[in-house]
Amino acid sequence: MPAFHCPLGAVYYEDEPCIDCGLCQARTAGEMVEASKRMREYIRAQGERKNRRQKMAVCGKGGTGKSTLTALLADALRREGYTLLVMDSDESNPGLPRLLGLDTPSTPLISLLERFSMGDRKPDASWLEAARISLESIPREFIVSAPRMKFLTVGKIIDPFQGCACQMADLARDFVQKIYLGIKEIMLIDMEAGVESFGRGMERGVDMVLPIVEPSFDSLALAEKIRYMAEGIGIPAVQAILNKIPSPEIEQELREELENKQMKVAGGVYLDPQISQAGFSGKKLPDNTDAAAQVKKIAAAILSEQE
Amino acid sequence: MREVGPYYETLAAKLVKSGVPILDPIYLELAEVMGSKESKYIPRILAKLATPEQARVIRELPAAPEEISAKLRMDKALVEKHLKEMMEKGLVVITKRGARMVRNTLQLHDSATNNPKYEKLLGEEYLDLWAAYQLEEHFPALIDTLVGVDRGFAYSRIVPRWKSIQNVPGVLPCEDMRDIMKSQEVIALVPCPCKKGFQKRQCGVRDETCINVGRTAMYNLNRGVGRKVTPAEAIAFCDRTDEEPFVHIAINQKTVNMLVCNCHWCCCELILPLLRQNKYPLWKGLAKSRFEATVDSGKCKGCGKCLERCQFGAVQMKEDSVSGLKKAIVDTEKCMGCGCCAVTCPTGARQMKLVRQPDHIPDVGPVVY
């Protein structure tokens, strides 16, 4: 029964805001109605805020640490009280679920494509045809559930006769665009390496692009290209994240280099043997690393961009 | 209309015959604040839960202990002690903004019947008062909340047994107990307040069946009610109780963030009120799941297990015109899609099929509609 329920969770979680709706203090039926009206308006207003950044794409050159940073960011944001939808569209390495501490794999979205191409759109594929898809309306076979997190993968084409990758990209793009996120919900996409996905318009549904930059010429050049392409499809929010920084001097140099290219920097992560160890053994990323503390700051910088 | 048994039907008469004690008017005042001014039972229930002194402390809420202490000229430590005891008993809830009295009798019922610490102290008559109050006064008043005429959808929904739908594609995470449990940070197994309130019920289902999650679990654990379990233990509990006659019920929305009830019609606050009236069909106040039972008549041996398992009278045995054998058939109007028949069918003849679209379950539930 609804007994102790605060729709925002403000009663028990210190980190969640109380909007003073009065639901928990209401005593008469009239007060209840008034309070739920306030709550309803708040939820609606949150849903319609235009400048919010809820869908973020983590991208960059191969090997810069996209999956690792996606996992670290997901953990940091969950600790801030957000519910995450993490989407793995990087088909080259299957490590992301492990870094997140998930064991059971989910069915990739691509399996829908096979059914679609056979003309089978019913009844279990109909959810994809809705105008908006909320986190809770994705069937469980495509989702791995964890507290405050859902995980799904796009999948890759294995069979050469399976069809064109464009079809897959269409499906993924449609999906990203249709996902409808509520209050305190964020979608994080681990993109495939390079800028090819931009060519297919995958990022069109995304509100914010986070290029990962490591101390290398190639990676810097690619970050600039990503910024250029993101602007081209109308995403003004681009914030670079520095990774694998060996020393403060190099961080300074990287920051200056990016400043010259007029790119915002959300923050940086130093080389961390604990993280490399976890990445090597395919285990969940440990919680109390220096990198986790650095990513917490990055998450705060990204969230302040939302306002 | 279903009856719950002769004991409960005559309970009210028995309690009234035992004589109405002379109550301190403070209890009538508290009852009025809870919107139960006219109730025969609520003031008596309150008198059992709180001493007159404690009742006066509660009457001052919402207020800080210092203010209450100054106003009633009572020691602050004593005020705090009373508030803590009232919190454990379920009359007071501690929120971020301090202590407050429970909102209404629905909330009181869910919190004030299941703390084992006070079970002996409150005694059997206390629980009988609740049973009489539920049957006589509360259930008729609850119908509107459950049906939600202005809301347009039912208050709660059936969650199928996970084993009954494990091979069906298109299941949502909010419909599969395994996913529901895996997405929780805190889970507590709590004695069900409905079952506690009907001590002489006939269904024989154990008390400890209420699966609290999230904040509700934290609330109960904080006041010493229930025990913390892991997602795996909660799923194991569901598996172990496949044979027991109860259905999973959750609040009618796509996120499960309060609890999953395990209910039998004879004592459930969410089912019984709807069975004791004729204005609305059951599914108006308790939404069916998106699934429906089917029977493979080739496999059905007519053993009648499903007839005994179904709480909603949705099974009929009919003679097959060809073979002359008895076979089970499903009354689709009555089938709620709980999957109880499917998990115990000895021949696997009963299967669940997906029959409703995802929007059958509202995104935002009845608490904020």
C-alpha cells in the first residue's frame, strides 16, 4: 500500500530533493489532492525541460578507455541517485558488462532485426513501434537489471548474409531517439571507436557527446573531428574527458591543447594500476580507487552542464 | 459476494457485546484527524496503541520534540521516548521533516499490526478489532480508492509467477519477479499486515509473505519489523512457495518501488473489498496481468489441480464431446493471469500467453496519477 511512499524518494534518501509538495504531511482528502497536483506538475515540468542533457554518448579513438569510463561514470551517477540505462554499441570488446559487475548477458537488439526482416513484428516487437519508449517498457530479454541500472547491447552482425549494417544503425538510432527518460534517469551509450557512427546519424538522438582523449596526437585530432561532427548534427554540448594521464604536466598540456581547439574539458582521470588490473582480469571495477574519485568530479561537471 | 467465514461475520456483534469502554476524548480527536470520526473501532484501536499521554504528544504533530515538550510541560526525553515507541508501533512515521502521524487508517493498518515486539502486549482483541473494522467499515470505503474512478485505472495489478512466463517472449522487467528483485537495493521479508489482522483466517498461508522493497523495506527494518534478504533469497522464497495458495500483487505501475504482496483472497486488503461488493467487477480494482492461462486439451488429464489452485473461479471442468473425458477450460473473463495454475499443472497442459499490450500497465501509478 502507498503508506510511506514519497514519489521523489525524499523521505529516506538524503541526496534526493524534497519539493515541499506536502504529500507526506497531507491529512485530509483535499490536501492529498492538492499535494498530488503539485507533484504531478513537477513531474510534468521536469519531463518537458528543453535544455536537459539526458542521453550521453561516450566516444573516441579505439583503446582510449571508452568502456572503462562508461562504467566509472555509470557508477558515479548511480551514487548521485540517478537511474542509468547503459547501452553498449561498441561491438569490438565485450568487456563492459563485466566492468559493471553484471554476469548474465542480454539478448542484443539486433535479434529484433532478424525478426523484422522476416516480417515478424508481433506481438513482442510491438514495443519498438511506440512513439516513445520508457525504460520500463523494454522487454526483459533485452535488459540486464541491477539496482538503479538497466543494461542493453546493440549487438553485431556475425553472418555475412545477415544484411547491411545500416539497417542495424537505423534500428539503434530509432531506439535512442524514442527512449523517453524521466526524472533522474540518464542514458549512457558506449559508442564504437572512431567517427563512423556519426556518419550513420546514431548520435542524432543524443543530447551530449563525451569524447575521451588520451595523451596522443591521434586521439586529440579525433576529438576535434567529433566536436565538428557533433555540431554538424546540432549537438552543442561536447565535453572532453581526459584519460590515462601520466602526470600533472601532461594534463596541463592536454588542457591547453583542447582549449586552443575551443573544447570544454569535463575533467581528467590519471593512470590507475587498479583500473588496469580490473580491465585485464575482466572483473567489476573497484569502488574506492583514485579514478573513481576523479570520475565523481567529472560527473558533477557534466551534471552542472545540464542546468 | 464472498464470505470469509462465520467467525469473522459475527465478530462485530461479539465485540459490541463485550461493551464499549469509556475512552479518553483524545482518541476521538485523533480518529477525527485520520478522517475516521464516525468509526466504532478506530478510537478503540488507538486506545490500545497509545496511552492518553502518548496520544496527547501525537496530537501536537507535526512539531519538533522541543515544541511539544514546552507546550505539554513534559520532559523532552520523555517526548522523544514516546515518539520512538509510536514509530515502532506504526502510529508515527519519521520523515525528513521530523515526526508526523500516519495519514489515514489505511496507512495505520499497514504499519500497526505487524511489529512482533508489541504482539503480546496488544493481544488478540486488538487484532479482532482490526478484522471487524476492515470488514464492516473500511472495505466499503476502500472501493473508490481501489477502483479509482477519476484515475481510470486499478490501484494494483497481478504479477504472474515467474516460472509460468519464463518461456514467453516480450515480458517486461516489471512483470518478472527475478528482474523486479534484481533491481532492488534493499529487500525485506515482512509479516503481512492483512494476514496479521485476520488471525483466524482459513487459507493457512504463513504470516511472513510481504516482500518490501526500497524505502518501504527501509522503513520497516528501521522499526524492527521484518528481515533483510538478498535478491537471490527473495527469488528462492517465491520458488519455495509455488505450491502455496497466493498471488503476487504490486502497485499498478511499471516501476516496483514499494512492495510485492503475496495475497490470498480471504484476508487481502486489495482483493477482499472487491469480492464483497457487486458494483464493479474484480479487475476494475485489481488489474489483470498482461497474460492469460490457456489449456492444451491434448495434454490435460482432467486432474482438477488447477480448479483447486485458482483463487478467482476462472477454471471449469467440462466433458470433452469427442473423448468423453473431463478437461479444464479457462474462463477468460475471470482469469487474472496470476500463473498459479500453470506452475503446478502436473502435465504442463496449462501455459500462459501474452494477450495485452505494454501500455496495459501505467507508467506512473496511482499514488501520483
